[in-house]
Amino acid sequence: MTVTTSVPNGWVCLYPQVSSVTDDSSLTEDSSVIEDNRTTNQTVTISLDNRGLAYADGFFTTMGVIDGLILWSDYHYQRLVSHAEALQLNINSEELLAVLELYAQQLEQGMLKLVVTRVAQNVRGYGYAPSTNGSDCEIWLKATAMRVSTALQLSLPDGNLVPIQPNASAICLSSQIACLPPSLAGIKSLNRLDNVLASGELQQIKAEPLAAKLAVTLGEGLLRDMSGQWVEGTMSNVFYQLAEAPLLESKTASSIHKDNENYLTTGQWYTPSMAQSGVAGVMRQVIIDALSTTQYPVRIRSLQDEDLPKLTQLFFCNALRGIMPMSSLTLLSGDVVDFESV
């Protein structure tokens, strides 16, 4: 597995070792790689036969890095293990995580994006060989230096800190995501076309002249799957509270939100199931685990059309941005459901 002593500029192939020979059936990107304190110009090559490119046969994960450490590394490790098993890919997850941690140390702050694909097969079409070769994979990594926002942080019940973003607004999108078989539900596979189209719809709404006021605060779109259940955001998971859920009378929502201290532990939070659609995100699981021993553990509950007017709180979350609280949700009808500001 390729390990450098400095963060490369662009994509690097961690496994198998990058070949110095390219051919006409390749897409290439030049990058400077430092190995054993020697700088070499190396061509990073991906074959047009790559099954991730051809069939989305693989998965990816995106990791935030702060102070040289991967945020929620244990959860990303679990994703490596579970996704390799689900897609029948041969990955040494412990060794891979160790390599990622080395890159994180060099990056110091930013983002690591890992892409894993099955290697090209001798079997024609979609199939893969029922052998070791059928489970072999290519592992690609891109390190990006960027600022990971930690100005505001929320303390979880287990003592961990998670970033919390400024209030934004959300809108229900008409785009829908696919329902999947149990073996693929929740997997962050390379096939994200439904999210691509949904994100395009969100950007189009932001660009509309009549929606100029909405676009200023619009941060995320809420998505249904093909069964009509509201499942997730375009790039995030969703948590919500309902009017009939219990709230602690000793504190008002406004006093709780001023210092962010009991935002997650006051009242009953729900999150939709990932059993038939959506991506089971790292931050989603972090929050579920953190609240598991509190008075109100997170409950897995579907979010239906009739629930939307009853929402009292809503936030989206992902591993890079943390918690993204919403101040309002615009329904497909045009009606707006307002929430307490955080």
C-alpha cells in the first residue's frame, strides 16, 4: 500500500502500487509524490475498465481531519469493515486505517476522501470471478487542505464534541431517491445519481430570482424515497422532533439554544430508518450512540407527509459539518414550518 511522507497534490492510488506505465485506455492526472524524502513526478492512472467508473462497483467515505487526527475514526473504520463485507471486497481495514492516519498527520486540517473499487474482471459484463481476484480492489485517496469549522461545538452526552453550524432553512424537494435491497441499503456506494439530481434541484431553486430571499439561508433539501417516506438530505442525514413528543418543562427551547447545552438531550429525537433507502452516515450513528443512555434515546421512525406540519425541531448532520440546525422547512405546498432558532 502506497505511503508518502508528505500529502500529495491530487489523487493517489494507495493500492495496488501505481504503475509508471500508462496506455491509451487510461485517464491520468499528474501529481507530485514524495517517497522516502525524494520528490518524484508520478502519473496517477485510472483505467477506463475501472468498475467504479463503469458500474459504480465500490464505495467511498469522506473524513474530516483536525489537528492531524481523523474525526470519528472508529466509525469510519466500521464503515470500511461493513462496506467491504456487503460488497464482497477484500480490504485489510486495520492496515488501511493506519495509512489514512499517517496522511491525516501530514494534512493537519482538511478532508480525506477515500474511494474503493473492485478491480477489472475477466468476466464479461457486470459479473465478477468467484475467486480472490473477484474481491480484489483499487483504493484511491485524495487529501484536501481546507478549514473544518469548529467555531461552535456541541458537547455530546458521552463527552465528545461535535461542530454545530449556524441556523439555516430547508426545503422539501420533488426529487426522490431509490429504494434498495437490504444488502445495499445504507451503503455509501459510488452510485449517487439520485443525490446528484436532487442536489441539482436544490441549486436550481437557489438560483431562481423569485427565491432570492430564501436562497440566502437555504442550506439543505429534504428527500423522499420512492415509497414516499422522507429519508435524508441531499448530503446528510436528518433528525426531527414532533409536537406530541415530550419536552422538559423546566427549560424553554430558547434558553436551551442560547448556550447549545441540552439541545440534543431535551425532548425526543427521531431519525428515519435506512433499511430500504438512504445512507447510514457516520455522524448519524455518532448521535444515536451518544444519546443511547440518556432519558430520550433516538428512536428510528419513518417521516411521513402528515408529520411535516407537526415538526417542532429539525437538523441535518454529516461527518464534515457536524450538526446543521434548521430554522424552517418549506413544504411542497409552499407552506413553511418554523422552528426555534439554535
